Amino acid sequence: MTDVSVRLASSNDSAAIARLIGQLDYEVGAADVVERLALMEAEGRIVLVAELDGAVIGCLSTSTMRVLHRPAPVGRISMLVVDAGSRNRGIGAQLVRAAETALRAHGCYMVEVTSHMRRGDAHRFYERLGYEKTSVRLMRML
């Protein structure tokens, strides 16, 4: 792996993050990212970026949930993307480990991942990092 640094995302990263999110087939503009980052920061969510030679090449977002049936907060990785030209170099794993460390520091005792059904490569990636398929998530648009 090359000299990649992981840090908290800032509004200055919005264009790069929007470009990365586009690689997941979601449409989002830089202004949307600025707005959402501010909201997420206010909610205590962690958004990380991976940077190489001054360029943002990866992004990961998290949330924390308090639920009745768990003894401590549950951390969730809700989005992870590494630039297509930088994949398979350990950058995603570096982002996940940084997220786990940050979520542990926020009192979480476990981390779960959400990933679209069509992202089989992503599922295998998480399984290689020790994540297990334990439940099904169902959704309905409101």
C-alpha cells in the first residue's frame, strides 16, 4: 500500500466526495455534500476520507444507533467508496479500520455494515475483514 492518510472529511472535500459517490451510481452535487456533511457532523456522525498526494481517493460514512435490545450503541458503516483507479490496494480496509477505531471511541461495541444487494464484491470485501451476514434489512420509500 502507498502512503495514504485517513482523516475526517471537511467541506473542502465536497467535490471529490461527490465524484466518488457518483462511482456508486448515486447522483449528488458538491453543494449537497457540503450540506449533508454539516448535518452529519452536527449529529455526531463520522465521515472519513482517504487521501493520497493531496487527492481524496476514498470516503466512508458512519452513524451510531442506540437500540433497546443492545447493551451499548451500535456503529454502522453506511457508505464506503474507493476511487476505481485506486481499488485493491488496502485503502478500503484502512478506512474501515479507522472507522472501527472511531466508533469504538464513541462507545460502540459492534459495527454493522449496510451494502446494496447488487454489490457482491463489497460483501466479499467485508467478509474478508471479518464481517458476517447476520440479518436482512428491508426498506420502503416514504
